Amino acid sequence: MPYLEQSAPAPDTAGAPLDGVLRRMGALDAALPSRDGIAVFNRVYLAVTEEVGRRIDAGRFADARAAITLDVRFAERYLAAVDAAASDRRPPACWRPLFQLRRHPGVRPLQFALAGINAHIGHDLALAVVDACRSLGCEPAELEDEFDRVGDLLVTLEERIREELMPGPDLLQIADPLTHLLGAWSLERARDATWSAARALWALRRLPDLAEEFTDRLDAAVGFAGRMLLTPLPD
């Protein structure tokens, strides 16, 4: 089966579909050591998902069903990568650097957080848009508002993450190479590229060979960027 179609069953949007992914992320948060690279990203993503849920409950999304479907499909991609690694299967290439380096003492928490965001936004979100369109029977353009609102939230949180996890003034020797390394990556640019990738994948849905090739190349490119973000830094 083409990788593009390897997604979890469609969420039950009539119930509380975010609860399941929130429970799973909460369980990971409780089980993993706080310094583990997956734990660092998971805390960030749990906060994002909780905030999306609050905004949906507050009526901030015009189409709550579409927002829930997109958010659940999005989260399922990350959780599938966690499951693959836990069962000694290979996760997508975009996630492999984070799983491989999750305990490396030379990688800083901010690097772990942004490498996870890179994998999830750069690869998973494009596929999640296609997953959601299939579930809802709609075109990507009909999800653009939900996509933009989630993206805006992520940009806001990324700024906060950088402030909270960047080393303080007493660690300037680390901060200088870290600032240089992470300054080469932008969530806003990644989000724009993801929307283009999602539209391309949707256009290729009736050409499975090309869609699979496109997805594989996207996966590899995002994984390469993630490996650069996780470059170990000197103590």
C-alpha cells in the first residue's frame, strides 16, 4: 500500500476525538525521562494540541469538524512514528534523527523540540491534509483556514519555545553555535512549503507511483534538515 494511504482509521468526529491523542501524549509525558528528546518534543506538542482543543471549544474555528479531523490525523502521524520506534520498526526518515539522537548529551532541548517540529510540520502535516481531505470528502482549499489557524498557533509557540529553551547568559559559549545553527530553520517557511506539498500530493492522488515517489523525497529532505538541527554541540 502506498505510504500516502498508510494512516489510522478515520476519527469519530461525533465524539471527543482529541481525547485519545491527548491521553496518549499525556502517557508519554509521564513515562519518558524529561531530558529524552522525544519527551521534549512531546511536551511541546501536547501543549499545542491542548490549545487547539480549547480554541475549538471556544468556537475559534469556523468548521470544528474539519479542524478536529485535521488535528487528529496530524497527531496520528506522530504517534505512528512513536509506535514504530517502540516496536523496533523504522519510523519515517523525517523522524529517524530524533529517535537516534534522543539521548545524546551534546544535543540541547531546543534542538530536540525544533527537530520534532520540523519532522511533524515538514512531512506529517502535508500527509495529514491529504488524510483529512479523504476523510471529509473535500479539497485542500476547504481546509486552508484550519491549516492557517493551526500554523499561526505553532508559530506563536515556537517563539515561546525558543525563549524558554535557549541557554541563558551564563552559557553564551553554547548559545553562539546554537543560535547560528537554529537560525537557518524557519517554521513559517516550513509551513508554506508544507501547504504546497499537500496540494501537490492531492493533485497526484490518482498517480500513486508519482505520489509515493514525491512522499519519499519529501520524507528524506525533511529528515536531512532534522539531522542538521540535531548536530551535537560542545559542552
